[in-house]
Amino acid sequence: MKLRLDDRVLLFGKDESYLVTVSRRKFNVKSGIINLGNLIGKSYGSKIKTHIGKEFCLVKPTVIDYFSKLFTRGAQVILPKDISLILAYTGISPDSFVVDAGTGSGYLTIFLAHYLSGGKVVTYEKDKRFVRVAKENIKSSGLKNIRLKKKDISKCIDERNVDMITLDLQHPGKIIKNAYKSLAVGGWLVVYSPTVDEMFEAGKKMKKYFSDVKIVENIVREWQSERTLRPKTMGLMHTGWLMFGRKVSS
Ligand SMILES: C[S@@+](CC[C@H](N)C(=O)[O-])C[C@H]1O[C@@H](n2cnc3c(N)ncnc32)[C@H](O)[C@@H]1O
């Protein structure tokens, strides 16, 4: 595929990388200037040089690059390591119907919508500031299978026969009964929380309605491989817990 105006490209250099949109502009990088107009007609995998000869490989960006280099962050977001468990533990299929709340910056919504190539995500956000941030991120993602509702999900969930509901908000316990009503039999409720007391409270409610309830934490430890091979001294120590429950009767 030949690159055209408005295509997105990851410029991957030795010590630096940038996500750019093909245009006729000049773009400053640490090691010089790149004329983005020169990307037109090139293919992913080919190379481009700055005005002082530093080389960059042209890489097709993925949703993970959008997370780190394109989207705006408002509220605390769910990170890929935790999103991976949501997909793996529920085994949700790409044609599923998912409800997500609160939207926040829209990271989880966007990742889910990206995965649900034949499905869709309805996401609820009650705060207009985050609606604005999420709308912008959703627009930049280019995804068309997301519906953002400015609404308090604790009041009501409009959707029925939902395959999965994800909750990343305060007081998730208040929403569990309504989530149960909205889910299809066999559907999953996933609650994410950074605090153990909230998990404890939500857990009591969850066990009243859902089967197979489990709480997990995904601890990821990165290793360094320069000179010696050993775990990195600094890293992401804590994000949150995930609680899963499955609806088995109507
Ligand atoms: C931690 S953020 C969610 C981050 C999001 N999962 C992401 O990955 O970007 C929590 C959001 O939930 C919203 N929220 C809290 N209670 C809500 C409710 N009852 N209904 C809808 N949104 C709610 C907050 O305004 C906030 O934006």
C-alpha cells in the first residue's frame, strides 16, 4: 500500500519514534527535520532520512501506538496489561455487544471497539469534561462502532442482551444489579478498581447475582537486558484489581 495524504505513520528511529500524519508540512525531530510530503507514495517498511541523514523506518501504527502517542489522557486509564486480562478471561468474541462505564479518556472503550471488529461498544460517561476528551480520542481512532452516551450509568442501563459490561468507576457496587438485568445469559460483568476496599464492597454484591466470581491482579515485571539480564529496578507497581462474574440464569 502506498502512503497518501492523511495516512498515519510511525517514524521509528534508533533512539526516537514519532506518530505523524502524512501532510505537506515539515516535522522537527531530535535529529533533524523530516519533510512529511516525502512520505507520499512510500510504503510501510521503507525508510526516510532527516535533512542531516538520520534514518527512520516507516511503520504502520497500531492502537497501542495511538495510546502512547496520539490520545489525550484525562482520568486515570486502564492499561493494556489489564485490558489483556479482560479479553483473555472472558474469551469475548469480536462480534460481541459490550457496554463500558465510565468512559473517562476512552482508552478501554477504544481498545475494546478495536478488538470488536464485527461488534460494538456503548459507553457511558456522566462528566462533560471527560465526554469532551473521550470524543476527541474516539474521533482520532477512526473507529465507527462506538456510541458515547453522556449519562449516569447508576440510574439505568438502556441496553439488553449485552455480552459484557465493564465498570471502571467509583461505587461499582451500585450498578451490579442493573448490570445483571442488562446482560445476556452467559454474559460477563467485569469490575476494575485500584482500591481493595471498593473491590471488597463490590464483591459482596457480585456474589449475590453472578456465578464464577473471581478477583485477579496482573503483576507485570519488565526486565532489562543491557549489559546484564535482570528485573528493572523501577516499574509499574500497582494498577488495580479485576473482578469477573458470569450471568448464568435469567
Ligand atoms: C477511571 S475513569 C475511567 C477510565 C477509562 N476506563 C479509560 O480507560 O480511559 C472513571 C470515569 O467514570 C466516570 N463516572 C463515574 N461514575 C459514573 C457513572 N455513575 N456513570 C457514568 N460515568 C461515571 C468518571 O467521570 C470518570 O471519567
